[in-house]
Amino acid sequence: MPTISEEQLSKWTQPAFGNEDARRENTEKVIGDAIRGNDFLAKLSIDVYAKGSYKNNTNVRRDSDVDIAVEYTDILMFNYAQGVTQDEVWRARGIDRYSGPLQGNDGSFDIDQFKDAIEEALVSAFGRSAVSRSNKVFTVRESSRSLAADVVPCVTHDHQWSPTSYARGIQLLADKPPRRSVINYPMQHYRNGIEKNTDTSKRFKRIVRILKNLENKMVVDGVCSEVPSYLIESLVFNCPTNCFSGSWAQQVRAVLVHIWEDTKEAECEDRWFEVNNIKFLFHVTQKWTRADARSFVHEAWQYVKGS
């Protein structure tokens, strides 16, 4: 396998585009304007904001789409820690059943009405040919005004640790059952990523970029299958601060070694978390397994061990 020079590793630490913050902010504004320009959606309590790798400053060239959440904040979805019940939470927090403009004929939240309105708003702003709909997101094609974007319809979600203590995130709205199956915590992810980056003298996000770029190269070279970029970022997040010192090659090797050694036993699944520090990284609900992570680390080590 080829040796990857320190110069190449250093290049991989850099943002994919020189003006990516401005491009991301403009995309966020253009999508927000489209949503607020729809007569029905303009009457709803909605937050439009960027999340994902562009927002968290860990994107590489393969991360071509900006993730834009369209969050309806007048609906609250819940899950409950063991021993916590809906009745006691709603009573303690003074919560009533939803009865707003998106209430369906059966009394439940009308997901289709919300998603159809978002589609109508995007098509009106960008044209039918520029907008496609999949199970969980709308994809808006890149234009002179904005980057390509994945627009994510969602509602506010609380994970209740106790009747009054909770972690706030978002719940995605899918077209196919289960229709509210994915829960994210983008704000916690953002804050924890900044804190980790500060604690590592701004090396955490740079190592994430190196490993994402490395994975891209390995996929092109037929060395490994594609690995979700979110998994790579979370693996690096779980590495201790002492891994982030020395040359870029030394840091990459230290991170790979720590991941490999610390994920040998299944007990690690109780202490490895996503960057949000709320969801377990290795869980039956995830799209990946601990074995997938170890396979990537093994292949990456073989690829860079001479660097």
C-alpha cells in the first residue's frame, strides 16, 4: 500500500472549500426563505437551520450536500427512560395533547400535510426539476444561489430522563413506516464537537477530516466499503486527548490504535457514544456495528502504517 506523506495528511485537514462557511450560510438562508415564503408554513412555528458535517466543520468533498433541518416546534415527541411514564411527564411539565393546524382527522399529527407543504415550498422556489423527495429528506440541487441541500422535515423531540429532566433533540419524519423512527441531537453534537476541538488544540476536527478523506481514497482504491462519515466522526470523538499530539501521521496512528484496542470487548458498547453524548454509538438501532468500525480501523491501519 502507498505511504501517505505528511504533506498530504496536512492537506486533508483543510476545509473542502475556501469559502464554505459563507456557502453554507447562504444555503441555509435560501432554504429558509423558501419555507417562510409558503403561505401555510409561514403561519407555523418553524426553525430552519443547518446541521451535519457542514455545520460541524468536518465536511470533506464527498459531503456534497448541506443538511438543513426544518423543525416544527409546536409538536413534542417523546421517549422515556425506564420507569418514567407519559402521564407523570405530561402532568409534571403541564403538557396537553396537540390540537394545532397540523392535527389530522383522527386527532394525530398529520405528517403528510407538513411534508407536502415543504415539498410545495421547495418546488415553488427552485423548480420541480431541482427537487426530489425520498423517504426522510428532500434533496435540492445545487444552483447559483446555494449548495446542494438535503432538507430534513422534523419535529421537536424530548428524551425524558425523569418527569422534569430531559434532553432535547429532533425526530425525523419519514414517508414509510416507522414514520418517526430517527432521533438526532444536533445542538448537543455541535456543542460537544466545539468543546472536543478546543480540548485538543483544534486537532479533533482535523483528524476527522483526515480519516474521512482517507476513507474516500480507500473506497476509490477498492480497499474498503463506504463507511458512514458520522461513524468516523464519532469514533474519533471517543479517543482521549493524548491521542492528538505529534505529527499528523502520529495522531492518525494513535487514534486508530485507541479505537482498535478499546473496542475489542462488547463491554465498550456501554461507554462509546455518538458525538452528542446521548445515543450509544454501537446499538441495535444503528446502521453499523462494532465489527464494522473495527473492520474500517483494521483496513485504515494497513493503509497508513508506513506513513
